[in-house]
Amino acid sequence: MLKPRVQVRQRQRPPLHLLPLGGCGEIGMNLTLYGYQDHWIAVDCGMMIRQDLPEGPLQVPDTESLASLGICPEMLVITHGHEDHIGAVAWLWPKWRCPIIATPLAAGLLRAKFAERELETSSLQIIEVDEGFESGPFALRLLPLTHSIPESCSLLIVTPEYRVMHTGDWKLDPEPLIGEPTDPERYQALAPVDLVVGDSTNAPLPGHSRSEGEVARALEKTLAGCRGRVVVTCFASNLARILALGRAAARNGRRVTLLGRSMERMVRVARGLGYLEDFPPLVPVKDLGYLPPEEVMVIATGSQGEPRAALSRLANSRHPDFELAAGDTVIFSSKAIPGNELAIGKLHNALTRLGVGIMEEKQFPDLHASGHPAQEELRTFYGWLKPTRLLPVHGEYRHQLAHTQVAQSLGIEAPLIPVNGDVIRLDAQGLSVEKRLTLQERIIEHDKVRPLDSMDRRARARLGRHGSVSLALPLTLQEAGWVRIGRLMLDVSGTARLDEDSFAEWLDDTLAGLETTDIDTVKQQLNSRINRWLRNHLRHEPVLFLHVMTMGDLFFGGRPRRFGWSLTRSSTERPASIIASRISASLRSLAISSSRRCSSSSAFCSMTSLMTSESLCSCSMDNWRAAARATFLLRAIFSRDSAVILLPPPCGRNWNPMRDTIVDWMLQQSISLN
């Protein structure tokens, strides 16, 4: 009789969990969490710009569901300093308060962001490239891997059971302008690895990405053939490109100016760390007008058509110190991020209307090099690492699918195309999705992280197509013509920001050229001309609410007169303090009843309803301020209804100085509440 065999069960290995919250199915906003035995770390924490929404707000990953799952990262590791990898740290990290591991450049950029939001920086821990560190059961090491920014790294993640390579953004550049080429032996020594979590951005493209050295030579040659002033736009964080442009400008006898706060900050931090040592001295933008056009080169932000970036301001003649003119050239040393094509097209149209020449990547491919690997680079890199499995991230679905196909052609398992919110399990059986979290889109609005549901998105998109501009215009007729009184009282909602200084100058010139003395004709002519100005400078036509007032409406004698709508029926025998209190009480009730139909984001009230009283002349200035402040609270409630202005009639010799004081103060109050 056979003896029963002793069965030895294979030891059950604890699984490794992965949770991408950004960067899967989209370009940007990268954030991936790794969990092992209830210990979690986060890798990168980026943002992306929502060009489909008015004014292009920042979107950050949704981390609200982490607390319900009992997940709180014990460490945040940054692979490099691009905004799509660090841009959300200052917004999301305060919930975690964990150590932040970063190389010197990324740490310097984060320190500047933390200073802007008044966050303490003691949690920032700087390590050098190729230095190891630990977090609970995780042994970690940042390894150098070339990209378009110095100190870009991959992250080797080792647990007692698994070895994972998180690539971050990368390419195999044989001629990087900053740093050394990637060392094959360093990665060959790590083979084989259980899993690569890899960059998919350029996976659909055959061949090999262009080197930064090639782009530098092409830019120098192109710059030599340009006449007039040259503006080059690129990503603010592409320090290798900025260095190439500085060198090309110096060799072609051009002086360099930077436009864009993010680019200025990037260059400042990089110089402080010893990068860009041979970058030429910068010329202040205000001094460019003293230089001949053929000696000017500007490096500007805004290559993706961002409405608030430097290049958009130049294209729409909204920069206070520098203007483009016919014969100038704008070079796009960048590639359109998917989703930004419409905004970039509008930018090209605006530049073309100015008579500016445009050179972009589609017609001049040598002027840009991607920072992400094409198919041959993927094959080379995976030949070094010999991974068992691939999880494609950092890209839209089509990029992830192409990445999967490349991996499978090499015999690498790639069973999943993850989306944000997938809780992914790696165990002895391979990769699987345990569950999928429901995530909300979250944007930065009014200095806070707020959810953006689908209804809000539709409303914002609709408003973004048109927007509104409200203008209250007090005028007086003098011998030289119509003259505007006080500062500009302007409210812009749902459209690109106006350069108020240039608009005010144009408006004053237009008023001076009006030949009619009839106020209705003035309003009619202004309405058409302002609409034309808005159309030319915003490249679309927002809805205009124009409220024109004359000094004759503001000052009159005799019996009280009312125009439009008012809160009280009579004010002939009530002091200003009583009127102020009644207005305030009315505002409280009106705010409740009107909250459903009025939008605070586009709140604007015209000054067309007036109440006067002989008895108000004796009121003190404090009572006048109380009454006037209450009336201007209306601006926060109604979008197009009239506000109430209390002014005394002319009565006695003390009226003139008192009138000027009151009007000046009221105009200042109206501006402060815009």
C-alpha cells in the first residue's frame, strides 16, 4: 500500500497594489500610488491645464476617495520637475503631510510653489540621482534617465517579493544638452524586472525621437535666416531647449528676453543650481524697444495657446511693454498636446492678423524634439530591462494601446490598459483589476480645489464660447469732446482677460473722436465700436452690457428724480444712515430671493437709479460712506439690474467740494468691489 504523499503548499506572496489617479487615458496630471502590506507611497503629483474651460483652469487628481479606503501615502517621490508631475503637490500634499523625496532641481521648484502658498518646506528631502532610500517595506532608488529637463529619473521600486520599474517621462537621447546620455549597463544590471510601469506618450510613433543636439543646430540655422524680431515659444520647463535658444541667439547677435513667470522661475532656480552657466545675460522686456529688431529674441511661454500666457498676450496686443509687428517671426519649438489644437489654432490666427510669420513643428519638424520614447527606444530599453509585464501609463488610450502592442511583440505580458481609479493587483497570477474607483474632475478655482461636475462643465463651455463684458461709463461733455470720469469700471466674465490699460487708452481716443452731443447716439456708436474692439482683441465677440451715464444724470437740482429701479419709494425726509440700513436690510432679502437667477461670477450693477434729498446735504461724510457702501453691495448680487446711488442736490456754496469728494470716493468703491 502506497504511503500518502506530503503536499507542500506554495507560500502565498502578498500582492502589490497599484492605483493610478492621473495620467491614464490622458496627457498630464500624473499620480500613481503603490501599496504593499497596507503601506502606501505616491509617485509624482501633477496637474494639467483645461483648455476647454474658460481661462484654462488647472485640473488636479481626485484624491478624496483615498481616506475611505484607509490610504494615506507615507512618502511622495518626485521623478522630475515638469508641471504634469509636480504641479498639484502644493494643493494635495497638505492632506498627507508626508516626506517629499526629490532631486535638487525638482525640490527647488517645489520650494518656490510652497512659498507662494505659504506652506512649510521642512518635509522636502533632497537626494542625489542614483541614491537609494526606504519607506516601510519599499526599497527605492532614483536612476538617471534622459528627458527634456535635468535630473529626470526613473524609480526602481523593490519589495520583498517584486521589482518594479516606474519609468517616469523619458527618452534615449544620445546628445542631451544638459547631463549625460543614459547608461545602458546601469539598466542591464537590473534585469529582469517583474513589471514596468511605462511612458506611453509616443508609443504610436515608429523610429527614434530626435536629439536635443539636433534641435539646437536647427534653431541656430533658422535664427540666422530670420529678419526682424523673433519670438520662440516652448515649454517653460524645457531647460535644454532654453539653453539651446540662448546659445543660438548669442551666435546670431541677438539679445535674449524671457516672457512668462513660470519660465523666469524655472531659469532662476536652474541657474541657482549651476545649470545654464553659458546662458547669455537677459535684457529686461522694457528695454527691448531700444534695440534694433534684428537684435531681439524673446523666449515666451504659451506654446499651447493658454489665454493668460505671454504669447497670447502678445498675439492679442495686450502686453504692456512689447508688441509684435508685421515682419516679425514666431517659432513654435513645441508640439501640440492633444486637446489643445483649437486654442493653438486661435493663437495662430491672431498672430497671422498681425502680419507675423509662423514656423511650427508640422512644417519645420527639426525645430522640436519630443521628450518621450518612440517605438525603437521602447524596444531598446525593454531589451535592457527584460520585464515580465508592462502596465502602460502616461498617455491617452490610443497611446496606451500602441504601447501594449509594442510590448506584446517583444513577448512581454500586457493584459491591461488602465484608467484612472483602477485598483490594480500584482501577484503570482499576474496583473488584474480588483475594483474601479469613481473619480470626480477637480479644478483649482478661487485658490481652492473644487469639483467640476458635468453640468458645470457644459455651462462653462457654453460661457467660454461667448462670455460677457459689462462696462459702466460715466461721461461729461467738455469743449474738447466727451471725457470719461474716473477709472475704468469693467467686469469681464467667461472670456479672456482684457488688458484694461490698452482698452482705456483706446476708449479715451474713441470718445474724443465722437462728434455728436446726443447721449443716445453716443451709446449707439460706442456699442458698435466696443464690440468691434473686443472681437479683434479677443478673437470672439462676448455679450456687451454697456451702461453710459452723463454728469447731467448725476447732478441736478430741485425736486428728487429717479431713473430705473430703486429699493425705496421715497427718500425726501430720511437721513443717509436710515437709508443705508434700509438698503442693507433689503439687500439681505434680495440676496435670498435672487440667488437662483443671479450669478456672482458675472455680478455687475449699473449706476442708473438716483435718489436725492434736500435734507441729505447736512449729513456727515461718515453717513454718506455708510449709505454708499450699502448701495455698492448690489454689485455682488445682480448681473444687469441697477444699483442705487445717493447724491445730494446742489444746495449752497459748500456743494462743489463736497460733490467732488463724494464722487471720487464712490468711484473708488465701485472699483474695489469689481
